[in-house]
Amino acid sequence: MFTATRIADKKDWISGATGDWEIIIGLEIHAQVASKAKLFSGSSTEFGSEPNSQVSLVDAAMPGMLPVLNEFCVEQAIRTGFGLNAEINLFSRFDRKNYFYPDLPQGYQISQLYHPIVGEGEIEVDVDGADTIKVGIERLHLEQDAGKSIHDLDPNSTYVDLNRCGVALMEIVSKPDMRSSAEAAGYVKKIRSLVRYLETCDGDMEKGNLRADVNISVRKPGGELGTRCEIKNVNSMRFIAQAIEYEARRQIDIIESGGKIDQETRLFNADTGKTRTMRSKEDAHDYRYFPCPDLLPVKLSQEYVNSIKAALPELPDAKRARFVAEYGLSAYDAGVLVSDREKSAYYEAVAKGNDKKLAANWVINEVFGKLNKENIEIENSPVSAKANNSIVKMITDKTISGKIAKQVFEICWNEGGDPVKIVDERGLKQVTDTGAIEAMIDEIIAANPEQAAKVKDKPKTLGWFVGQVMQKSGGKANPQAVNQLLRSKLL
Amino acid sequence: MSDLTKLSLSEAVSGLRNKEFSSREITQAHLEAMEQARGLNAYLTETPDKAYEMADASDAKIAKGEGGILEGAPIGIKDLFCVDGVKTCAGSKILGEFTPPYESTVTAKLWKDGAVMLGKLNMDEFAMGSSNENSAYGNVISPWQRAGSNAAIVPGGSSGGSAAAVAADLCLAATGTDTGGSIRQPAAFTGLVGMKPTYGRCSRYGIVAFASSLDQAGPITKTVEDAALMLGSMSGFDEKDSTSLSRDVPDFVSACTKSLKGMRIGIPKEYRMDGMPEEIEKLWQQGTQWLRDAGCEIVDVSLPHTKYALPAYYIVAPAEASSNLARYDGMRYGARIDGDDLNSTYERTRAQGFGEEVRRRIMIGTYVLSAGFYDAYYIRAQKVRAKIAEDFKKAWEKCDALLTPTTPSAAFGIGEVSDDPVQMYLNDVFTVTANLAGLPGISVPAALDSQGLPLGLQVIGKALDEETCFAVGGALERAARFNAKATRWW
């Protein structure tokens, strides 16, 4: 049985007519294994193919067909288990979950109820970039996806597409360790980041390759656990937050008006932001789980598991710790950079041979800033990491100023090209030749004698001269040199 | 010409190889016999075109001095095996006119070795039954009759069509499947040899599933050597069946004549049942004596959990069946009876598509897997199963194989037992243990009872030790000199 010891932060409490409440949240995430073939058949898993074009005899449950376990999927589950800091079970087994539905040809889903491949674990989750919480993992198991029932093609019939039927899913079940929609969102982000680092799932929520069911109950802070409802099919971070907010309020209202929460499965409606009853506990299926007699238990050797562990990439937590310790980045910046495998790889490519902090600032502020603004994924960035590496290098060796660097970045973004060549060809190199700068300064002082005279009394007005020189140089004058020369001439 | 149907499989194969007759000739002889024997209802589908095509191909190979170990030999296939392009309905209405576009591994191996397909054989629906009275296409009638009576006798089940066809010389040999005795019991009832190999020896790919952890394919043949020859072809690892065993297939045929000198044969005392006919008891003693004469040492052994085997079997098998048969829902293939909505379509399709016994077992299986009953029934049955396997392991410390009767009685008349399912289930009492423990078992015809019906003796061997089963079976066959045939009345 679950227990929930942590009490929510007061800021996350919800006030009701009878006092404050806290939300208890657990998540079941279904992550599609990034495998070319299905869990028990050789059919392709490619998304968006013609309906029913990727259905083998096994997927269609033809008489006499037998499942054969795809070892690649087992490996991905183990990799993910390591990512969750979880126990890898050397013995696991597949069970049948029996129910009738047209998109389930076998009449049962092959899953792992009694002996999952991955046991308990724990991950650290960033909440809104501020707090960090620990979320326990109950288990990860492998199972088959069902096909897709399409109800809106015809008013009188349902169409069934079995392409997805039999695709391998990893179901990751958390402990009820989240207390707010922000924490739940942080958890999903972390899981998504992990599976993407591990390349065990592409994390594409739009394609449904990562989906979440949310278990929610409410209680008086620190009090007895309430009855939970399961919200199905919440398919984006935003919907997860919406569903939690709505559902918590709904439950509080029921309890406070003297009602009781029915343990039930509810469906989230993305259009209305509300949840509604899908099936009550009375209607719950008796799935009649039992070990699938067509499959042997999965017995893993410790050597095999160790070899998988040895081949793991550096995961976000370790990477962040390294960025802080070795690169001297702030925990926050490091967190931003490692949140995504592609982002961290991009940063490391920019930082290579450069000042790490400067590179971090540049990547976070300039690159990520621009990408966010334009709503472009890092993979599709018009400016490559290599180009940014050159830009940061030129800032470091004072070839260009920070301001010019931004200009160069804009040019690269819009027109493409090699930043070094751009700086060269467009004459954007910083002027460090003091003679040239001095000439400019003298010219400006000569043109503004009154202003120059005032500087002695009001040193702050020196800035005006700096601006003038920078303008005259087209931003290319080295600001430090300008400052120094102006000071020696006017102060 | 019709004499060709009287040959054993081995005799036929060597006659074909020596070009004494052609495959077309022996195939034609069988097809003609089949035509005359339709009253037995042994075949559900006859495939003469396919048979002649395969026979001609075999003759061409033989002419070139090529061909496999079964080249040109016409055989029958239990309707549970999917054969590419041939209607396969597992004795059920629910599969309708289902014609698989794929081939079971076992039949693929048989064709590769040159066997010729005559047709698909009748069976109890989804292999559930011990008398063939549960076929949706009418019961098979045994070629055997009680002395002085023309009352119709059951051929046993579920491979009743296979047994009747071989016994009536409607094929040289036939495939069967055995989940609780469905090869050995009909073989015993019809004076034939029936071999259920070790679980995993034959691939289950393409065989319509009844109870996956128990189902095994095997041959029903006229002689022990034939069974060895045919099993050699049917066996072997198959990557498409995760439970098939990655082991080399031994030379089963040469095992049939192996000396039994010094072999220890166990007689399990728990197989001596109350109310067992004296004839069976006598035959068992006779068999023991034959083996002693062949040089075996006879030892008494105990398999203390035997009495729990049948109840455990009737929990495990229906549980698996209830799930395995869920796919027959009228959605993708087979029969569908439309209702007002999805659930009523399911209900009508399955209520009308499945016969009474299949429905009964689906209900039992659903019940024993239900929340609240799972531990008391399914889990407990699995524990019993482990105990039974342990019993055998202990017995193997004392002996190399076990000798038992195959069935507690000879064949019975059609309708005599069919209204009492529990009585019917008792037919499996000596055979289910081998399925529960995954062991090989062979039934060899040994005598006729007082009414002139055949009785069989069973040899159970260690896992993967089919060779000892064949060796002991061969010795029993030589000693029993059983050569009775059903007198032709059809």
C-alpha cells in the first residue's frame, strides 16, 4: 500500500470552505520504446503509415500465432530502469490482462503485473526551476500497446487501426509523491528528459509516444489519504496541469459539501479542461491476470545487466553536477543546459575550447532565448553549435565585442554563413588600435568642448563620450580601451 | 491396389523409395478409401487436388533418387494445424470458413520431408473432449465395434478423427495434439500407437491453441517405428515458438529396437484405481511381465500427488483456454453474429459459435482466474503441478521409465458418457500427469478386452528422453504382437 509522508508546501495548498487541502498525485507514464519492431512481433512501429499496414499475423491474433519477445525492448527497459535509479529485476515475467475490445485482437494485453522488469527507484525533480523534490518510482514494466479505435469516421461504425497494436510500451509508475501540478509537470519533464538522454523513447507527446495517466486524491495537509481517481489520457504538460487543478477542486467541492469520492477512472477533455467519469469501480474490469503461457520468464544474468549499465550515457543529474563542479556554472544554469539531451550536447559543443561560463551565458541567453522566441527546437536551430563556438571564441579573444557578437549571431540566423568570415568580410573586428581610437576621441572632444569641460565635475557624463566613440566606430572600438583613453584625457 | 492402405508408414516409405509403387498410386488408394469411409466422419476436409499435386512432386523426386524421410507418404492432419490455403476450423463453428494464409511449423516440416496431405481430420472442438462427440461437425465413429454389436463406438478424443482415420486405413499416419491425453487416449481406443513428446519438442506455431502450457503435437500411427519416424520429422527447435526447446532431434527410429537389458521400469502404485476394470489391471501386469522378460528390472514407485492431477489439469487447462479463445470474437475472421451493439455482437458470436463443452471450459477458466478465486484455484493448481513434476523427478531416481495403463477403460459407445462431463474427464486420469509435468508418453496397443475393443499401455519417460519411450514401446509391441484390425463394416 502507498503512503504519502511529505506534506505539500503551503504555497501549494488549496483553500476550501473547511480549510486548506493538499493534493496527492501519482503518475503512470506510458513511454513507447524507441524500437523499430514491436514487442512480440517483427512488424514495424513507424508512425503515420497507412492504417493496418503494419500488422503481422501475431498482431492480428490469427489462430495459432505466438508472441516472441523482442530483446531490444528488454534492453531499453533496463536502460530506463538505470535512469530511474531503480532496481533491475533479474527475474521478470509476462502476464496476460484479459478484456474484450475490438482494438485488442488477442482479447488480452501482454503486460507484467506480478514480476515487472524494473522495481523501485527514485529520481530528483526540478520544480519551476526553483525547488527540487524526490519522487519515488514504484516500478517500470513492459507491455503491449493496443490498436486504435476511430469512432468519428462514420456515425454508425467504429474503425480499427492495428498499426499501434503490439508496440512496446514502458509503463513507469511513480509513488504518490507529487503535491502540485507544477511538481507533476516537473516529474513528466524529468522522465521525458531521461528517456531522451537514454534514447529509449523519443518522448514525443504529440504523437502519443509519451502519455500520462494521473492519479489524484486530496487530503487535509498531513491528514489521511483520500480516495483517488485516475485521469486517463492526459497528453501534454499543459493538460496535466489543467486536469490536476480541475480534479482537485472537484474532489474538494464534493467532500466539503458532504459527499464522498468514488474511486473511478475519469477522462480528461482537452476542450473543456474538465474531467468526466469513464468507468466507476463497479464497472471496473476483472482483468483475470495470469502468467502468459506462451512466453518464458525473462531471466537476466548480472553480467548482461552490468554490460548495459556500463554502456549508459551520462545522465542529466550527473551532467549537471559535472557542469557545476568542473565548469563552475550555477546550479540553475547547469539545470537549464542539461534539461534536454540535445541542449546539453549543443552547449558542450559551443563550450569546447572556450570559457565555460561565457559559453553558458551565451547559449542560454542568446541561443535558447532566440529559439524560444521563434518557437524552434534546438535540433532545428539555424545557427549551428559550431558557429556559436566560433562566435564565443571571438568574444573571448576580443576579436569582437559582445554587442557585435549579437549582431553576428543575427546575421548567421538570418543568412547563415561562417561567423569568422562574416566578421572578416564585413569589417566587424573590434578596434583595439589605441591610435585609431585616440583619433576618434580627439575629434569628438574637439567637437564638444563644453561637454568635455563638464566631465571633471560630473564624472558620470563620461558615459556620453563612450557612447559617441562607440557610435563613431560602428561599435567596433574596444570599450575598455575607449574608457581608459577617455579617462586619461578628460579626468 | 487397395492393399497399399494396409501398409505401415515405414513399409510405405521404403516401398516408395524402392519404386514398388508410386506416391500417386498409394495416395489414390487412400483417397478412394476415404471416399468409401465418409460414414466414419473422420475427415472434415479432403484435399485430393493438393494430395495428387504433392504426390506427383514426390514421384518426380523419387525418380531422381531424391526425397525426404517421408517422401510420397500420404498422411492426415488434425484440423488444429493451420495449413496454408486449406480451411482450418479446429472442429468449431466459430472459425467458420477460416483459411489460414500460413503454415504450422509441424506441417511445414512434414511437407519438407515429403509427406503428402490427404485432408484435415475431425476432432473435438478446440481439442476439448475425450470422445469426439464435441465436434461441431458431428462425432467421429470408430471403425471398431464391440463383438456382436453394431453400436457406434467413440474413437476417443480429441484427436479422434486422426485415430479413426489411421485405424480404418484412411491414411498411413496422422498428426494429433495432446493437451491431457488427446493423442494417447484415442490411440489406445483404436489399437494404435500415439506419442506425445516432451513439451517443447514440437513447435506450437500455427497450431490453434487450447492450453498453451500443455499442448504438444505428436503422431498417431500403426506402429512404434512409424511414430518414431514421424516424430523425427515433426520435432525440432523453432524460433517462432518461445517454448520450443533448442535441442537436437535424436534418431528415434533406431531407439525402437534398443535393448532393454538393465533398464529399470517403475510401476506407480497410485495408478491402481478403485473400480478399474480387472482386464486393465491384468493387462498392466502382463505388460510388466513382458518388460521383465525383455530384461528390465521392475521397481515399485510412488507418485503421491497423482490424485490431484486431474483437478489441477481441469483448472489450468480451462484457465489458459478461456484466454486463448478470447480472440474468437467475430471481429477479424471466422463467424460473426451481429447484435445491437458491440457487447451483444460478442455475446451472440461466442454463444452461438462455441459448442457446449467449449463454453463450459471458458466459464470454468474465467471463474478460476477471477479476482478472489485466483489464489484458491489457479495458484493452487500451479503448486500441485510443481508437486507432480517433483513426484516424477523423485521417481527417476529409481527408474528410467514408467509403465501404466493408458486409459481406465476401453472405448465406450457414443452417448454413453456424454451427459456426464466429470465421468468424461476421468478418461484423462492416466495421461494428464505427463502433460502437467511436460514429459513424453507413448501409448502402445497391447490387447483386446472381453468385448473385442483395444486397450493400450502407456510408457512415460524423462523429459527429452523419447528414445526410452520408443525403446520400451517397441519391446511392448514385439511382445504383445497386437495385430487386430477393426473388421470393415463401413
